[in-house]
Amino acid sequence: MANIIEPTLLLDELKCRRNIKKMVDKAAACNLILRPHFKTHQSKQIGEWYRNEGVDRITVSSMRMAGYFAEGNWKDITVSVPFNIHETERVNAIPEDTVLNLMVESAGTVDKVSGKIKRNVNFFIEIDCGYRRTGVDANDTETVDRILKSIEKQPHFHFSGFLTHAGHSYRSVSDRDHILSVHRESVDAMTALRQRYKSSYPDLILSHG
């Protein structure tokens, strides 16, 4: 410890591995697909601890990070921030055998990259269930329809489903009733969207962050 002279991450590997296993087991018990977010550790080595527990799909917060973990042989990566239209070169640099999920909140974004993205890409539509930060309002199905039409125009673009982040549950983390209320509202809003679109997209995914 005396030799550490600059900000340095000190990680208890045993505790970290135990927490990863707890998360994996909890998701399995609830019959949920776990797509852990790697934005905190941003480490290929720690990523391997997840892989050792059977995790095979991940979430990141930038295309640069997606490229880093693609180099680590991750084959299913979701970038959970609204896609930046100026990063098409980074999208095209991801190996074709890697499933890449991007997040959009407007038809304009899809249209602007339609001639620039050369690989297969899946799109999640970000839904705002009350956080009021980014995303399409959960009741704004007209915007959702426009985005879907833009995605359908390109044979190598595919619709994955709806993704939301109920960050407004953090406002009162000590109030269990508040947290549960936000969760129920988010689940209800996302379920309503699935009901509306499942006939056209029976395999659509609902992703809650």
C-alpha cells in the first residue's frame, strides 16, 4: 500500500466474484436475461469473472467501450445511450459476428445513418417511463411508429425491442414504497407497449435498467 502514489483501483476479487454470482443467481431465479452494465469497471479481466458465471451478453455506455469489449471476444453488446450519428465508423469496426444493439429515440437518427452503417445492427427504442432525461414518452406511439418505419426501410437494420431506465427511483432511495411504485409504473408502461406491438414483433425484448 505504501507504494501507491496516485489514484488506484483496489478491488477485493472474492467479494466482487461473490456479488457477480449473487446477481446471476437472482436473475436466473426470476427467469430474466441478465445483461450487466460494464461502465463501472471497464475491465476485460473483470469481464471474464462474469463470463465464468455464464454471462454472455453485456451493456456498455459508449461505442469506444463496445469496441474494447468486442476485442475481448464479447459477442452480444448493447450500447445503452442514444446513438451518436457521428460514430458510424466505430459501428462498422465492430466484428460482424458480434451482435450489436444500439439505442435510438428518433426516426431522424435512423435515417441519417442508413447509408453509413454497413453491418447488421439491432435497435432498441429508448422509452421514457417518467425519468424525463432521454427517450420517447411511453404513450407516444406515433413517434415509436415513425422509428419502426425507418428501421424497416433498411434490410440490415432490425428492431430488438424497448429499453428503459427508471432513474427517477433514485430520488428517494430510502422510501421502499416509492421505489416499488416507480418500478410498477415502468413495468406497466413497457408491458403496454409490448401488447401493442407484439403481433408485428413477437420476439421483441423489454429491457429494464
